[in-house]
Amino acid sequence: MALESVVQDSVDRAQDAVRSIDTEVQKIQKQLQGRRKKIEKELGQRRRSIEKQLGAQRKTLEKRTDQLVKEFRKQPLVKRAESWVDEATKQLETGLESVLGTLQIASRRDLQKIDRKLTQINRKLKDIEKANDTSYAN
């Protein structure tokens, strides 16, 4: 009987230990969940703060870049280079039109003009066809 009592006491102590461990594990899990939520919140705040800083820095850099471009374009050498490019482009276009004219090839501008005229003619034809269709129906 004493042996049964000792065994029963051991079993009871083991069960109490298991319950105690289970309770402790649950406490630790709750603590870890709280810490995890706290860390997630802190990281979210830091991320938003960094994004805000980066956005402000980006805007500052864009403004500074725009200012530098404006200052760069004001430089006499740049102005001269831009005028040379414009002049060269005009001369190239004039020369190209001359060559195309000599070879009797229509330029893009000529083709666009012809296209507009054809569109106008097509509209007028459709209007005439509609008018004829309605006059035949009556």
C-alpha cells in the first residue's frame, strides 16, 4: 500500500509539473506574441518614417536637378550649342526636302497633307451617298 501511495504521489507530482509547464509555456507564448506585435508595430512605424524621409529627399533632389538643368541651359555655351542643333536640323530638313523633291518622293508633311485631303473627300462622299439614299427612298 505504501508503494501505491508513493507511485500515486509521483504520478500526481508529474501531472502537476506537466500542468505547471503547460501554464508557463502559455505565458511565454503570450509574451512572445505581445513582443512580436510590438516589434511589428515598431518596424511599421520605422518603415513609414523612412519612406517619408526618402520621399522628401526625392522631391528635394528633383527640385535641385530642375534648378541645375535650368542653370545649365542658361550657360552661353549651351545656348550656342542648342542654336547650332536647331540650325543644323533646319538645314538638314531643307536639304532632305530638296532631295525628295528632286527624286519626286513625297515628304512626310506632303503625305500628311494628302491624307487630310483624302479624309475630307471621303466625308463629303459619304454625305453625298447618304443624301442620294434618302432621295431614292422618298
